[in-house]
Amino acid sequence: MTIDHAFLADCRTRLAFDLVSNTWNPVVVWALKDGPRRPGELQTHIGGISQKVLTETLRRLEFNGLVARRAYGGSPPRVEYELTGLGRTLIAPIEAFGAWAHDHGDEVMAAQDRYTRER
């Protein structure tokens, strides 16, 4: 018997899944794919995200090395966020996952409906 260590709690695969399992992480990464944005621009572009949740998400992405924060002096001070090289490596997997969701979303929702009706 072989043991697959790919999904143990302290493995790199789980780390990657944790990065994209938060609802807002991939959304913010995707919103930054075309270049730096200020927080207000991000919030408008994304829609449906509160300032508090956006701030938490940006901090989490910065902590993980996926986003860089750049502060500019002046009055008022200005802040922009942009993807790092590491953050850019997530664009293709997020795009692939989005394509899967587009192709199979109806099937998933039908399964959810069946499950709910049978309970």
C-alpha cells in the first residue's frame, strides 16, 4: 500500500488549495491581472465586496507573496496593489478553474437541486 502525501495537512498542495479556496483571493488576483489598481478601483471593478473584506484579502495575498503594496506620498497619500511574479503564476489556474465552472456549473447546480429534493 502506498500513501499519497500530496494532501497531508502540512503539504504544499494543501497550501495551494488554501490560497484559492477563500472566495475572494482568486477574485482579487483576477481583478489585478491587467495591472496595478487602487483599492477603490478594485472594489468598484469587483463589485459586492466590502472595504473591510477587500482589505483583509489584500493583506492575506500580500502575506503570501502574491500581491505587492505600493504607497505613494502626496496629499492625499495613495496606495496601489499589483500582482507579484508569483501572483501572476495563479492566473492560468484561476482561468482554467473558471472555464471548468462555466462548462460544468449547470451540472453542479442540478446535483445540488437533486440532493435538496431527496432530503
